[in-house]
Amino acid sequence: MTAFPDMIAPQTAAPAAPSTPARTVDGQRWLIRGAQRVGGAACVLAALGLWVQPGAAWDADLALFKMGLSVGLGFVGLAVMQMGRAVPSVDVEIDTIRREVRLVRGQGRARALVSRTRMTDLGPAELHANMLRMWAQDGALVAEVALSDPQMRARLVGALKDAGKL
């Protein structure tokens, strides 16, 4: 989490809300990615298993069918495993001066703005000990941050209280 004013960024219209939240609380994305990896590995192993199974027939017409099936299963398995890769992490930037929450993906010059939400456009926020969860109006999780700096926590809580979200 970073909290600083961005004076260099051009003033453009706010992009649409992200299709997926920055982080899900219940671990649903982790479970789906794991299932995709296991399913992809099963397809690749099935493609290899067609050739090494005991008692495999080596007839010409059957070998051609097995070759097509194993190539298809191999490509499908690799594609499903690639879909199960972890997406690049999203950094949460909270600007207490402009009163907005930005989700940014990437580092250095390759930074891309995923979402920009004004604090007045947020739904209710939850503060539990040092964890802050900010929700959208439709109930989707926008960001979850750990507040370890007491001064930053006071500024952020003050900004959210001014916006009527805490």
C-alpha cells in the first residue's frame, strides 16, 4: 500500500470498476486456480498415458487416432494450466488529498491504472483492528489494506469519516 499524491498523472475520466476485486477474502480465486492446474495436469498426463498404458495396440489406424487425441489433450491441458496462473498483483494507492482509491498493476513505467474510485463513491468501509476493507456500492470488495502506520491510519480514517463511509 502506498499513500502519496500523484501530481504528474493526467486528469482523465475515471475508468470503470474492475471486473474482479483486488483480493478476495474467502480464497475463492486460489481454489479455482488450483483446480485449473490440477485439471490441466490431468489432461497432459492422460495424453501421455495413451502411449504408455500396458497392452496398448499399435495398429496404424488406432495410432493415428491416439496421436490426434494426445495432441488435442496436450494442448487443452497446457491451455488450462496457463489459465490457472496467478494474475499480477494489484497495488492499492490511497490518496487522502484527492480523496480517492486507485488500484495499479505493474512497476515503474509499465504501471497501468486498473481502477480509480472516489471515496464518496465507495460503499461502506470496515475497520477491524489494523485491517481496512473498502467495498463498492454494489457490494464487491474494492481493496483490503493493513494499516501499520498510526499517522496514515488517522488520516485515512479521517478521510473515510468525512466521506461518511465509516
